[in-house]
Amino acid sequence: MTNSTELSRVPTFADLPEDQILWFLSQSQEVNLKAGDVYARQGDPPDAMFVLLEGEFQWRGEFGGETIVIPGKVGDVTGALPFSRMKQFTVTGRAVSDGRILRFPSSLFPELIQKMPELAKRLVGVMADRIREVTRLEQQRDRLAGLGKLSAGLAHELNNPASAAKRAASQLRSTLHRVKEASHELGRRELTSIQKSGFVHKAGRAATRHSDDERSRRSDRLLTSQSWTE
């Protein structure tokens, strides 16, 4: 049976007045769980707040075809919270090992806010921490999805021999076309052998710069993908 001393060791309840702790306990139900037991199910109405007292726990749910797993630890206050607009449990709470929890009905939240104002304020902080964690998980999921698409695109571009051959052939055709035009231009002009040699040298340097620029662009794309993942 949970007593006031044990509940006071939970950080959210620390240093609260004894009479308030006793009232909370009188309105709560202690639940003994076996490993694998579910204490909150995804999709069900959020009808209770839980204080995890003993054991190992886990929240698990499906979001966009992906499985999200959030560990629960002793001392956590979780489930429905005062001022929350949650319409249903978004994940399933399950005991990983044998354990104990306190179940406080959400129907008593108005009375809790009145009788335990300091606890209500602390629970607002718990809810804010939960929102930040959910936001972090969503951002992480979006970044992983984007990384997967970027990696697939880079792998296709850099590792596909057919694409590489096609790109090289296109560059070669472009270079040969410029050489042909330069040759015709030389034929139409009355230039000395030294001038012709200088013209050819400049054309060769331009073709080299084009090839170097293309390699630089590919390198930049790789560097960009690396910095995005850091």
C-alpha cells in the first residue's frame, strides 16, 4: 500500500503538505501490474493520470506507419494531465516488468487544482516537457525521412554506372562541339601560327575549367549532405 512517504519521494510531489498528499492518495487507486499488462491503451479516452512507483514501463504507438517507443521510469507522472486537451491516449502504456502504479481519475482534476495548486503548477511543467519531447521526436523522424531521400538520390547519382556514362558522354559531346566551332573560327580568320596556338591553349583551359566546375558541384552536393546530417 502506497503511503505519503513513498509518494513524497516522487519529484513532482516532493515537499508538498502532508494533508494534500494524503488527499491525493485517498482518491487514487494502486494498481499492481504483471510484465506485459497494459494500463493505458492507444485510442482510449484519457481517463486517468498515472504515477509510476515501481518497475519498468514503456509507451508505444504507431505514427505515420512508424513505431514510436518511449521508456517510462519510476517517478514519472504521466497519462492524462490537468489542462491537457488530449482527446485520447496517443500511445499504449505497458509494464515491461512487474510493477506498481497509482491511478488518479481525470474526472477529479478540477478538485485537484483547487486542493493542490502547487501540484497543478508542477503538472503544467510536466506537460510542457512532454510537448517538447514530442516535438523533438517529430523533428527527428522528419530529418531521418529527409536523410533517406537524400541518400537515395546521392547513391543513384554517384553509384549508377549508366548515369555516370551518360553524363560523361554529354560532357564529351559538348567539348567536341566547342572544338569544332573553334576550328571553323580559326579557319575563317587570318591568324599567325602563334595566335592560333594561343587560341587553342585558351580553348583547352576553358574545357578543363568546365570539367573542374562539374566536379566541384558534385563535391559541394556531397559536403552539403554531410553538413545536413551533423
